[in-house]
Amino acid sequence: MNALHRIERFLDKHMIPFDVVAHPHTQTSLATARSAHVDSSRVAKGVLLEGDQCLMVAMIPADQEVHLGRLGLDHGQEFSLAEEERVAELFPDCDPGVIPGLPQAWGVEMIWDDALMAQPDVYLEAGDHERLVHVETKYLWDLFGDAPHCHFCQPRVRH
């Protein structure tokens, strides 16, 4: 089963309305937002984190980055960015480097930043470099379920 099909099945199972938005091939979430003509704060990107004996995906707006120290303090453990190889292991039916917007469809734990709730809708990575899944924000509570959430992102630092 390909990644988009898995996501569609997950959304259908939870009775969440959605639409798929195609865009030209991109390599980053910010480029995806530009390519899809969507404000980058409305594109949710996944960041794979490694903690004490756990891996989880942090979902944040594409124009932000994870503040590892704040997240660690909130959860009582240290986190670091996981190696790229781990992404391929956890999400084998996704294109290389893509963390899908609904990691729980793969049985992967997640945490999400409250900043995602500030928009009327969000665009989730569909598992490839050319499609997004568009969902109204009011459905995020149903989609993300009991996954923990708090504010742990910060504006991206430009290098």
C-alpha cells in the first residue's frame, strides 16, 4: 500500500473530510508551501525525534522549528533529532526523507504543537514530495487523538 492510500484509509476510518492537493516536486516543507501556494504556517511538517528509548514525530508548522530544550523540559526527558535512516525504517512506503502528516497511521507516536490550531485549516504531508492532504483544523483533535500537545516550536533561525 502506498503512503497516500494509507493516509486516505486512516482519514476515512475516522470519518474526516479531506482533499488532496498536488504540487510540483519539492524537497522541503517551506518549498512545498510555496509550490502549493499555501502559507507556510498552514503546512504541518513532521520532525522525527529520538528520546530516552523512544522515537516520535513532532508535528509543527513548516515555518517553525522544534525547540528541543522546551520540549524536553515539558516532558522530563532529553530529545534529539533522529537520523535520516530511521525515517525510512518507520515509513517504508513514503518517499525518502518524507515524514507523513499522520504518523499514527503507521503506529508511530507523535506530539503536536498547539500553534497548528491557530489556522483554519492545515496541509499534511501525503508521504511523497508532490501531494498534501488538506484538512480543516477543527478535525485535528479527532485525528491526533490522545497524542500529547503543548507549545514547543519557535521561529526558524535563518543561517
